[in-house]
Amino acid sequence: MYLKSLEIFGFKSFADRIRIEFSKGISALVGPNGCGKSNIVDSIKWVVGEQSAKSLRAETMEDVIFNGTETRRPLSVAEVAITITNDEGALPLDVPEIEVKRRIYRSGENEYFINGKPARLKEIRELFWDTGIGKSAYSVMEQGRIDQVLSSKPEDRRYLFEEAAGITKHKVRAHEAEIKLAKTEEHLRQIEAIIREVKQSYENLRVQSDKTIKYRQLKDKIFETELDLYLIRLRQHIREQDRVNDLFNQKKKDREALVQRIDSMSQSMSADLDILNKLEARLIEMQKLIYGLAVEKNGKEKQKALLTERLREIKSIIEQLEARDRAIASKIESLQEEEGDKEAEFAGYKTRIREIEANIHTFDENISAAALLLKANEESIRHNIEESKEIAQRTTLLHEKLDTITERIAELVDERLRKSESQIEQKQKLEAQIQQKIKEISISASSRADRLQDYTRIASSLSTQDRSRELESLVDGLRALSSLSSDLERDFLQYIEIEPRFLDELVAPEGVMTQKRRIDAEIFDQSERIKRIEAENQGLSLRNTDLAKKIEAYRKTLEEAKLEKAKIQAQMEAAKEALSVLKREIAGQEAYHREVARELLDQQRRCEKLEEEIKLLQEELAEIEHKGRNLTEEMS
């Protein structure tokens, strides 16, 4: 397996489509700085799945698309394809050549292809598992990568050894399986919690449903029992009415027979005595009155018995209605208490939902605030990176300037050394002359000092002429000494002029050494600034990591709060439905209670009316008995 070809279009500096063919062995890319060698390596890393824009020397992934020049418009897509031979079957595809292609649009959308067929990034990575090819594998070693690997910790180097040993795909698959297993366990825990909540609500609703069904069954049974009772009473009233009618018809027949008998007796006696007729007429009249009173009394007694029976039945009905009214009132009271409990439970659910919504709002605000702070930190990091790039550019310019000054110092040193070789002999000669003249001046000064001392000692004993001659001799000696001093000064000035002065030029305020020190100081300041920026970026990155963890925790808590809200809403809906059922039941019981109360009032009115009718019948019976006694006394 080896890299056969590389095709690039629109990637970084490659505006036109190019194709690079490779052969077995070693291939080298050579060229001046900025010609695109690193871009070719970046394209290979990018096509095999690199997702970090920083490792591709870009700020965002869209920056890898050709951005245009003064003479060419920018492109909207970048595409890189590599062709790898698979004669030995190192890759898990049964084809001799495999082409892997990646395409990106300015919208940020990525497309992957394997042999022209769309694929996923995961499939690309799995294709190159344990082959040493990939975004972090050992097949691409950038500048400084080997030093980084050698200086890194054993845990960091372990990935390269695992990739070389061929166990990366197994570890990745095991890690993915563990993640899926953890997610599945979390889903199972959530489902079990939901099942527990639903089961609890189901048990409560089942108990309430059983009570409702039992109540309806009892209510229907009571209605059927009352209906049977009314039917039995109706049949009794019908039978009693038939009996009374039969008795009335029998008495009517007896009366007619008696009337016929009286008529026959009257006819037989009318022919004999007028007085008998009168008495008979009087007797008949009295008998009629007595019979009418007897019939009337019998009817009144039957009517009284019937009314008494009806009154007893109505009182029994009133007692039943009063018991039913008390039972319904008790039932309504218990239902109202249960309604109060349900309303309190419903209000508790509403309060809990408001609290959860407030918590959800708080979590949303915390997530937004953390996201804004995270974005601000990322903006600061990006700003620091740009500043670091500017500092690096300035540092590069300073290094170039420093190299120029260093070359200038070397040229000055070489020039002065060449001049010094021709002046060494002259310098040595002048040193000998200066030393000789210093000795002469020293000897002459010593001798003149001795003569002056002798002169001062013998001056009083000399004549005026001798003193003048001696003074002139001393003046001539001093003049000769002054001449030697002038010659020494001239030789010393020549010696100084021969002495190299390039050190003064180097250390002068505007000399090259001063300039070098100034540039070194600036480079040191820039390096310190870069270190401070890196420390600041590291701190911001740590804070961003903490913020990301907090956001994740907030989101997890937010999801739990939403799930709890959904559960409570389900419970609240169940409580609302149960409350609605209770209200309907209470309304039905109250309507039934009003109906029973109206029926009880009607029965009480009927009872009062029957009692008045019975009282009137008793008065009428007493009057009939009084008239009967009077007629009996009159007949006797």
C-alpha cells in the first residue's frame, strides 16, 4: 500500500485543479518558502479526516478554501482526493485502488466520498484504522513533531504505539460500545422512573375508577329497587280499588233488592190503611235516611281507611326519602371533602410546575450567561492569538534586523583586523620610541633637578656672571626637556591614532552594539508578552472548559427539570380529570338531592293534606252517627 496520487482543487493556495502522481519509494517536495509545500501536507491531513483548523494553520475550517487574490475571485468550494493502492489488501475494501475525497463549502458543510460514493467521516477514520494514516497518526510528522513525541509523557506516546500495534480500532469500538451502554442504562433509568410515576398514578386512578363503578352499580340497584317498590304499591292500590268497587256494587245490589222488597210491602199495605201508608212513608223516608246515612258512613269509613293506608304509605315514603336525603347529604359532604383534597393536590401540582418553570428559566439564563462568557473568552483567545501572530511577525523582523546588525559587526571586526595587521609594526616602533623618550626625559629631568639643587646650594657663593651663565644653562636644559616632551606627545598621539577605535564605534550611543542590545531587549519583551498571552490563553481555555462543563451540567439539570415538569403535568392532568369526575358526580348528587328534597316536600304536603281529609272524614262520621242515633230514637 502506498500513496499513488493527490488531486487538489481550491484548497488554500491551489486555486486551479492540480494532480500530483507518486511512485513507490521516497518522494520529496522542494521549493522556496511560500510555494505551497506545507499546504500539500495539510491537504493530505485534511482529506483523511483532520477536524482541527489550528493544526491546518487556519482559524476556521472555511479558511482552507481559496480566498482569492487581486486578480482572481475567491472560490466557494475546496476539494482534495487521494488515491491509495490496495494490492496487498491492507485496507478493508476488496478493490486494488481506493480513492478518498473530501469537499467543503463556505457554508461549513463537509462531504466525504470513498471511490466516488458518499461516506461518513466515521467510515473514513475506520478505513484507515491501524494503518498509521489519520489525523493524529504517525504517518505525518510535521516540523517539531518528533521532538514533541520524544518529550511528551508516556501516556501521550501510547496512542502512537497502539496505532502501530493495530489495536486502535478495537479500543475505539469498545469506547463507543461503553458510551452506547451508558446511554442505554440512562434511558432505562429514565423509563423506569416514568413507569413508577405512571404506575402510581394508575393505581390511584384504578382505585377511583373502581369506586365510581361500584357507586354507579349501587345507584342503579337502588333505582331498580325503588321502581319495584312503587310497582308493588301500585298493584296493591289497584287490588284495593277493585275490592272496594266490588263491595260497592254488592251493596248497591242489596239496596236495590231492599228497595224492591219495601216497595212490594208498601203496595200490599197501601190498600188497607192510610195511616199505615203515612207511617210507611214516614218509615221509608227514615229508612232511606238511615240507609243513606249507613251507606254514607260505610263510604266515609272506607275512604278513611284508604286515606289512613295512603297516609301510612306516604309517611313510610317520607322516612325513606329523609334517610335517602341524609345519605345523599353525607355523600355530597364526603365528595366535597375529596374535591377539596383534589383541588389542593391540583394547586400543589400547579405550584410545583411554576417552581420548575422558574428553575428552567433560571437554568436557561445561566446557560445563556455562560455561553456569552464562553464566547467572550473565545473572542479574547482569538484576539490574543492575532496579537501573538503580530508579535511573532515583529519578532521575525527584529531577528532579521538583528542578523543584519550581527553581519555588520562581523564586517567591522574583519575590516579592523585587516587594518591592525599593517599597523602592528608601526605601533611597536612607536612604543619603543615612546619608551626611549620617556627614559631620556626621566634622565634629563633627574640631571636638571640635581643641577638645580647644586645651584641653589652654591648660588650665594657664585658671582653675578656665573649665576647668569648657570641659569642660562638650566633654562636651555629645560627647553631641551620641553622639546623632548613635545616629541613624546606627538609620538603618543600617533600611537593613539594607530590604536583600533572600532570598539568605540560599537559601544557608542548610536553604535551597532547599542542597536543590538536594544533589539535584544525588544525581542525579550516580545517573548515575555507572548508568554503572558499564552498563560492568559491557557487560563481562558481552562475557564472555558469549566464553563462548558457547567453548561453541560445546566443542560442535564434542565432536561431533568423538563422531564419532571412533563411528569407533573401528566399527574396534574390526571388530578384535573379526577377533579372533573368528582365535580360531575357532586353535581349529579346535588341534582339528585334537590329531586329527593322536592319529592320529600311533595310527600309532606300530601301527608298534611291527607291528615286534613281524615280529620274532616272523622268529623263527618261523628255527625252521621249523631243523625243515625236521632233517627233511631225517633223511629222507636
